[in-house]
Amino acid sequence: MDNDNFFERVYKVTRLIPYGRVTSYGAIARFLGAARSARMVGWALNNSHDKDVPAHRVVNRNGVLTGKHHFAGTNLMKDLLESEGIVVVENQVKDFNEVFWDPKDNL
């Protein structure tokens, strides 16, 4: 991954998030060695919708669907997560710690 640009590195990690799990912008940034770049991870994911990247699996550090307004339709991000068995209540992943996947622990 060292030769790829930051956005491509974000996409590679995001593609590895298992079905039915979520991670956070910050967890991806820390894994990539750019701990203060969670916002840049978000920018990358905002530009990923035509690149076969499961961006719906990335939420904020509290499990809130802060990126939902970047998906077509009002509830698409929520619907995609729920289709994978993740429970979302008031735009926040329920039992966040149980479904959280940290790339630094799993890759």
C-alpha cells in the first residue's frame, strides 16, 4: 500500500471490513499511520461511491452515521447496514462495540 495515494489506501482498507461489521474514520486513519486524518478518510469515502467501496460500513467514533447524507436517499446508509444485520437506532449503531472492527487488530 505504500505506493498508493491516501484515498486509494482508504479504499483498500474499507474493502476489507467484513460484512456485518463497522469501523470508524479514525480507526482507518490510525491504521494508515495518519491518526489525525479521520476527516480526510471521510473525504476519501465521500468520493468512493463509484469505486465498489462499502463506505456504509464506516461511521464516526461513537457509531453515529455521520456520513449518511452522502448516500442517495434519506436512509440508504442505514438500510445497507440493516441489510447486513446491524441494528441502527436514531442514526447510531446499536451495540457498536460488539460490531466494531478495528483494522489494526485484524490486518
